[in-house]
Amino acid sequence: MRLIPSLMIFGILKHGICSSNTDRHIDGQSQPLFPRNSLVRDLLQYTYPRGSLLQSLAADDNSTLIRVSDGGLGIPIGYNQTYNDVFVNSNGQILFGRDNIHNNIPHPVNNYTGPDMLAPYWTDLYPVGGNNGYVFYNTYRADNPVDHAIVSKADFGVLLNSGISDFSAKWVLVVTWWNTKITDFPEDDRITFQCILMTDFITTYAIYNYMSVNVDPNHTREKVAIGYKTNVQNFSNSHSLKDDVFLLSSYRGNTGEHGVWFYVIADDNDCKWKPCQNGGSCVEKYGGYKCLCATGFTGVNCEIDINECLTSPCFNGTCLNNPGSFTCDCYPGFKAKLCDQDINECNYPTMPCKNGATCNNNIGSFTCTCAPGWSGSVCDQDIDECTSTPCVYGTCINTQGSYHCNCPPGVKGQHCNQDVNECHDIQPCHNDGTCVNTVGTFRCTCAAGYAGLTCSFEFSKIHAGLDVVGK
């Protein structure tokens, strides 16, 4: 393949950018307006050299480590995350971080939450080795004169598709899954695609180029996922996990070219990645950003919930911490957000104290002063006064809140403790008899010639045999 000298590329590039009408859009992806200038399309040539067998994988479910060394700088991925270790594996993935050497996952996972990853064509691929199927990988550096043409080609691809005015890659990774097959495909169904990863150690971009992906989806039961995952974004291509993913070379990508897709993996517009969590607002600063956190959150990205309960805000209750806030579970007798207001239970529409009792409000509670004959915390229990035998003479009858005494003849008063003076009240002695009062009754001292309880019997009539009944 003939590579255009870098000076010539950049000379044409300015014209290409102006005529391509390319604008940056949400999530850092470009959506060019078509058609492109025909000269730019002719010069684009997204396909990169595949490399040599010395840098290839030919074994199934295999990975290789690629170290990035540039004065301690790593590849920026997502937001505020860099990696010096890149793992290329046979199953259409590029993973980041030294701990991911064993993350050669053959089958795509819905709602993937694993390590940061590029997924150019994530499925159970089989390089088939000696049968002309490999995974090639190669790196290029801007400070290596031999690599200058490839690095310039990567610059051109970024500038054309991103809409930015300046980019100079310092490190480029080209991975080619060459003539590979999906595990259960027939032997003659092979696919070839590339992933080009380029970074200036401030921003990072990727191009997925599906050079030869035109196979019959009916030949396999495998699923294929396409996209990428960073610490701030989980992006899935519109063809991902669909049957048309097996015909990607036939579909026009977001670059405007058939089978070619361009992605922004990290850039220096920090707020674009929406790093501020939990409702925090992002403010761009030189060399970074600042999150203005919503009430109840703290941390660089407002990712830390403040536990307000540590300051014991609830005066008379239990504190319950919530994301970004707290609530107080008030003890009985208190109210308000901080449980700092006493409830006047005596003002309840239904009085708490029963049966004519007097309600006395206290801090956090109340007491009832019961009316006579009642007891209990709310004066709802009748006192059985008869248990104290209040009736001196007679029978005690208990009633709700009171009692009364049924007095026998000759006794009166509330407690049947007052003697009735029959001699004064009813003068029971007849025929000049003298009445002598006694407790509960009386006695008559009869005049001569008379007898009986009330001196009502005359002796002469008794002796004569007269009927004196009723006399």
C-alpha cells in the first residue's frame, strides 16, 4: 500500500476539514455531513499494515501484553484514568490494566460492567493459526522516524472525523484480526477487521475498520458485541448483538465510509464526560475541572454521600442517613425535621385523658389528673370503691366512676354511718309513751296501762279479749 508523505497529507488536510462539514456531537462521536470531498475520500485509506507473524496470535482464547512506556505516561481512557498495560486477545477485544490478562471473555455480556475495554468485534473468534488466520498487532511512535508515515495517517483520521483543529498522535496501536473465523462458522467463512487506537497521552481515539465482514448470519449461533466501555461511558454500536453485525462491511459507519467507525475514547474536555455524580455540576478549569456538589454529597466527583447522622442532628429521635440527606425518626411526643418540637398532646382533637380528667402537657409526653372514681394513664379504668368497704352499715353498689350505699332502716348518709333519730323524726311512741333513741332503731317506755313496741296496746282491752289488732 502506498503511503502519502506527511507534508502532503497535512497540506490536503486543511482543505479536507473545511469541506467535510464535520461537527462534534454528544458523547464525542462525529456525524459527518455527506458527501465528502472526493479527494479526501480517495486519500483516506483507513486500512493499515497488518504487521508480521513475529507479532501475532494464532491460538484460541489467547492474549498478549503490550507495554506503553513514554516517561511514565499512560493511555487516557474515559475520564482521569490512564493505563500502561494493554492486552490484545483473540476474541475481538482490547482490554486495559495489568490485572486483565485473564479477561479473555469469548462471549459478550449484556450490560457489561467489567474492565475498561474496546470491543471491535467481541465474540468467540478462532484465529485458526496455521490455516492462515491470525491476530496481528503492532505499535508506532511519533519519535521513531520509521513510524512517521503511520502516525501521520492516524493524525489525519482523527482530524477528519473529530472536527477538532489540532491533533498529533504520540503512540498508535494497530490490531488486525486477519482471516479469523467465529468458532462454529464453516471453514470458508472468514472475517478481517482492524482496530486503530491513537493517543497523544491527553486524548484518545479509536477507529474500527471492518475490512471483510460479509458472512451469512445463519451459519452461527454466536452473538457479536461492538462498542467500548470506560469508567464514564458504556457505548454500544447500533449494529451490536444484531444479525446485521455479520455484514458490517456493507453498512456505512459514522465516518461516512462503509464499515468504518470512529470513536472518542478520552478527550481533554473533562466536563463532556459528565464526571460529577449525584446532581453535581461540572465547571471547566485549566488542566482539569471542578465539581460543585449538590447538598449532601462530597468528593472530587461528588461520589461520596455525606453521612449527616455523624453530627447527631436529631434532638429527640433516631437519625436515618439517606443518599444526599437524612431523616429523623422522632421519639413519641416530638415532631419536626429535627424532632426538636414538643407535641402538645392535650391539643389533640380527641382528648387523650378520658372521663373528665385534666390533661397536663409535659416535654415529650403528658399526664392525666383523673376525676374521682377513675384511674390509669389516661383515666380510662373505673375504680371499684366497694373494695374498700366504704359503707359502715348497708350494701355497697359500685357504679362507673362512683358508688352508692343501700342503707338498712334506721341508718342514713352516704356511707350509711348516720343514725336516724326516730324519736325526733317520726315520734313513734303513742299514748304518752317516752321515746328513747338507739343506734339504728328506738325504744318506747310506755305509760301505765299501755304496752307494745310503740305503746299502742291498752291492757284493759287485752284482758277483755277485745281484738286490738291494728290499734
